[in-house]
Amino acid sequence: MAQTVGRNVAAPLLFLNFSMYVIVVGFASWNLNKFVNGQTNFPGVAGNGATLYFLIFSILAGVVGVASKLLGANHVRAWRSDTLAATASSAVVAWAITALAFGFACKEIDVGGHRGWRLKVLEAFIITLTFTQFLYVLLLHAGLISSKYGPGYRDPDYGAGAAADPAAPKAGGGVGSRV
């Protein structure tokens, strides 16, 4: 039971963030396609000076976020400290890029102008993902506080295998040594 507390919380949050990142990729790619084609008069595109940057960072955040969640799914399946390192680092990178997109979403909202419903939905998803991804990063790092939340970063058996092996060759007695 103690080893599954973090897993039971991380798995639904992982699935929620994965679903939201896939939706962000869809909305951002559709909006960016229309924006690049010059169809800003298309309902749902329009925007202002920050729109292009917002769309670029949104699609980047979506793609990196999806890749991060695939690593996270591997970690939730294995639930070991060696998979935790890759998952935590990719989650931090995904959160950082999502936070950049969050900044451009705030700037786009602040500048104003006519923004279609698709841009508003994309802004809402990016804003929500910034906080849920941060929660996910905190949950992954909760193993530092207590091992009941995850496999943790401290592994007491790490490095002990070589020293405890009685069949290991003694120092100075190996091949090519002068005794």
C-alpha cells in the first residue's frame, strides 16, 4: 500500500495532462495552419501581435508535453527510481515550455482584440496545463520528502552490489598486475 500512494495519484493526473496536451496540439496546429495561410479572417483565428508567438510556443509545449507523458506512462508502469529521473527531467522541461506559452497567452489576453473561440479555448487549456503540469512535477518530486509517495531518489542498494560481492577480484590481483 505504501508504494502505491504516489502511483494512484500520478496515474490519473498523467492521463488528464496527456489528454489536454493532445487537445493543445490539435487546436494549436489548426490555428497555426490558418494563421500561416493568411486566413486570419476565418472565424476562430484572428488574434493580435502576440498570436503567432503564442501559437508557436503552444504547439511546442503540446508536442514536448505528449512526449513527456509517454515517459511518464513508462514510469508509472515500472515505478522505479531509474525511470523517475527521465520522467522528472522531461516533465520539468515540458512545464517550462508550457509556462512560456502561458506567458504569451497572458500577453495575448492583455493586448485584446478579436480572438475567436478556438484561440480562447487554446488559451484556457494552456493556462490550465501550466498549473496541472506543475502539480505533476511536484508529485514526481514528492519522493524526496517521503518514499511512500514514490520510489524516491535515495536507493539504499545503489552501489552496494560491487562491494558486497565476495567473488569480486581483489585490488591488485587482477589480470596484468604484478604481484
